[in-house]
Amino acid sequence: MSGNALPDVLGLRRAELAALLRPAIDRPYRVEQVYRGIYEQGAKSFDEITALSRPLRAALAERFRIGLPDVETKHVSGDGTTKYLFRLVDGATVEAVDIPDGERRTFCISSQAGCAMACRFCVTGFWGAGRDLTAGEIVGQVLAIAGRLHAQQSLNLVFMGMGEPLLNWPAVSTALTILNDPAGLGIGARHITVSTVGIVPGMLALAARPEQFRLAISLHAPAPGQRLRLMPIQKKYPMDEVLRAARAFRKRITFEYVLIAGKNDSDADADKLAKLAHGLGAHVNLLPLHPGGAPGLTPTSGNRIRAFADRLRHQGVEAVVRRSRGLDIDAACGQLFVAMEKKQRLATR
């Protein structure tokens, strides 16, 4: 059996890991040693789990794998942002971004290889749906880049990469458990944000979890018809239904709002958005459209972005303008994949 065909231990909760390893281990407590070795110590192979005997490490390596993704390419921006294109065991590719900010890092990770949502401003949507990632493939992205995290730095994790997390809820929910587990990666629930275009059943499932995971709603327009022109999901899950589901979420939520010139950046748009934010006590993240990230759409000017933000703040809404990071390395979601595909096509001509 090839290494890639071996069962993967990543993304398994303790009971699942115990069931998988049972034929190969001599003592039940070895399961905890494997679990902690992978997540607490960051072992990339069984040989690095030194709490296990050398013969047991060799036996596990023959039967199982720790399925970290391969780095297809890595680009480092002048502002310190690092963009990864990972290749998975079946050849699918996904992107993740490591964004430094002083003593804090933010990892933006993917939940699907591709995306079926077809939002007009998102590059990933232009090349269509792929497949759901496993919990191990989600957690593996974090493990693959966490080696760059210094002990004194705090880590935020956002499910804002490729794919719609709440359409892959079983795997995302398992990944959340492992990421948050003190014996797993130990990332505080308040430092993990799940972003959704408004998949109502998934929103309610996330709200039902007891941990304080954060929810971000990709709103991007303050009125239903306006939103439908940017986001086809509005037809299946209307804005009113999404906002009702958000009210059931007992933790503070965030509206993500990409500003697009002439589409959603007027004073009237700001006033409508302020009203929606007040209704939910929501924080608003204003995001500049990445240049080149969405054909046919134009980024809102810097002056207009500031005016839009000020109008929200004057109405008592907490609004933050997020800086565009990694502009020199195609750091918008999907851009690195597209750039690599273009290079490959040119190379085969």
C-alpha cells in the first residue's frame, strides 16, 4: 500500500482515533500520546512522537499516515503576508494565508476545494465547485503553517478561504473541536471565526454549540435585490431569513462587506447597513475589493471607503476598514490558484 493510500489520522476525534489505532497499539493511553504528539507537539511523522517506543513508531508508520498537505507553492508579500497553495492527496488544491500583525497572526483557511456560491466579487467562484475537505485536510492547513508561529504570538483563525464552511458542516464542526481542544491545537473559541454567505441550517448548528466561536456573515449589500445581483445564494436563503438565524446566535456577530464602486457604496447603502447592524448589535468589517480579484467590478476609492465608514460610525456602528494585505502575491482568495493555472497553460503551449 502506498503512503498516500494509508488511513489518515488527522482530523479524528479521540474516540475515532482510538478505534482506528486499536489493532496497532499495545496500551489505550498510547492514543492520547499520538493525539498530543500530532496537535500539541506538531509532529509531522510518527517518528517525531518520541513518547512512543521506536518499534511502535515504525509499526504505526507502516499502517497509517499523518496527512499534512504538500506545499505546491508559497509566496511571501512585502508586508509579511504568506500565501500557500496546498496540494491534497487526490491532486486537489486549496489556499491558505498567514497574515502577521505584530504579536498576532491570523490564519485564513479553506473548507472546500472550490466554491459553488458564485459570488460576483470572489475569484474562487469563477472557477466553480470542487469538493468538501475532510476535517483532517482543514486541520492540516493550520498544522502545515503553524511552525512559523512564535510562542509569544497569539493566533486567530478565520474560515474565510476557499469554499463555504457551513456547506461542509460535519467536517468543519469536527475540525472546530480539534482546533479548540486544549489537548489539540488549543486555539480559543473566541479566536476562531466562521464566515458564511448565509447557510441557515449551518448557522443554527453553529449557534447550538456551547463554545464561543465567532460568526461572520458575508452580507455585501443592505437590500435583498441588491444582494441578489452580487450573491446568488440570496435566492435560496433570503436576507430576512439569514438575519433571523443570526438573531438566534447568542454571540456577537460581524457583517463582512466588500465595497464595490457604484454597487453598494452610496450614503443610502451606509444608512441601510447601519440599521441592519443596529438590529443585531453587529460589528462591520469593511473590505476593499482586491484589484483584479473580480472581473467587471471596480474597487471603491479610498476617500469613499473612509466616508462610508465615517457614516456608519456617526450612527453608532462599530466599523473597521480592513487593509488589503498581500496585494503583490495574489492574496485574494482564489487568485493564486488562477495565477498558477495560467502559468501551467502557457507552459504547455
